[in-house]
Amino acid sequence: MKIDVGYVAELARLELTDEEKSVFQPQLENIVKYVEKISEVDVEGVEPMMHGRPLVNAFREDEVRPSLDREAALANAPARVGEEFLLPKIVEGAES
């Protein structure tokens, strides 16, 4: 199967030079060949899984513990208003 790297780059909204296309084209073809080879493997009777290794639930019990003192949390804040962090506006067009 032949896949055009230029078309794939266009779908991904990437601009590639002709030199980059000539480098990536054979790499993309090798990836597709490998996926085709993997698809030849007989997986009859193999249960689908999310991971290659079994996962153990890593949650801990929820227990109440003392939290960080508010003043300690705000001690290194570059700017603050009362008991809150003061952050710069980061959304374009947002009102102050």
C-alpha cells in the first residue's frame, strides 16, 4: 500500500519541504509495511486489553490529613490579592 507523505502532512496541517518529503516517504512506507505485517498475526481467542501488562489499582484510602497552611502556600506567590494568588490575564481579548 502506498501512502503519500505529502497528503498525510496536509491532513496534519504540516508544511514539509520536498527534501523532508523525500526523507519521510520511505519511513512512512516502512511503518505501513510493519502494520500490515502485524495484522497477519493470528489473534483468535486473544482477549483485547488496554495494556500489555496487568495493572493493579493504585488508589489509596481517602483519609483526612492536615493541609498546607494558607500563608505557607501563598508565601512564594509572585503576586497576591488578600488570600488569593494574583495571576496575569492569559486569554486574548479577555477583559481585565
